[in-house]
Amino acid sequence: MSRKNGLKGFNKVSRAIGLWCAFLIMLSSVTLIVLLSMDLAGVNTLEAESPREYWIQFESEGRLLFDNHYRRGEKISKPADPTHSEDEYYVYTFRGWDISGDNNPDFIPNHAYYSFLAVAVYQRRQIKPLPVSSSNPEETSENDEGDSSFENGEGLLIGEIYG
């Protein structure tokens, strides 16, 4: 009796556990479906309220290189990497596009999901020393500031001839 009754009791417990697990699986599935449908409804509402077209511009050295309107999700055509005119002292290398305004290259999306202005960022490398600026005659040098002989007429300026 004990062995037969023990199997019946085990079967009842395992059946109860199986039913409980099945209930939990069904409940979690229904919850997941409800949450997903709420999320999708939120995305659809967001897309309905967001603009359908975006304005995208690319600029280098103050010149507009590319200007276009795109529909939401449309692939963006980026211009070729621009070049910066070299000057006597510096050469410039294109580093990327800045859309955040911090003068560092940023990631440019492949598809239009917002409007932006992308400004070319260049790395500057010096190729020739800068000229030393000549001293301004209006500025006083360190020697002139501490010399009181000019004030009382005793000192002579080099190159000047007094008669």
C-alpha cells in the first residue's frame, strides 16, 4: 500500500507542478504580447508626430557643399571628402564631419532620421615656421620702461646725431 499510494501521491504533485508551470508560461506569454503591442503603438505614435522630411547640409570652409531634403529613413548621399586649401605655413587633412558643434568628427548616419548641418573638420600641420613679428614702434621695450635717462634728457638714442 505504501508504494502504490506513494506513486499516486507523486503523480498528483508532478501534475500540479506541471499545471502551475503551464499557467506561468501562458501568463508570461500574454504579458509579453501586451508589452510588445504597447511598445509598437508608442513607436507608431512617435513616427506619426515626427517630421516626414529632414534637411541635411554639408559645409566646408564656410561654403555649402551639399544641401538636400530627405524623407524619413531614406539613404543619405554624402559628398566626397573635401579638401582645404593649403597656405604658406600649414597643410590641412580632412578628419571627418562635425554635427555636434564640438569641432570633433562625429558619426554620420546612413539614413535620414533627423536634420543636421555637418561641418568639415581638418587637422592642421605646420610645414614652415611662422614669421617673427617685428616690434611695433608704439610699444615700449623692457629696456625703455626702466631707463629714466630718457625722461630727463640725458640719454641719447643710438643712430641719432645731436649737435
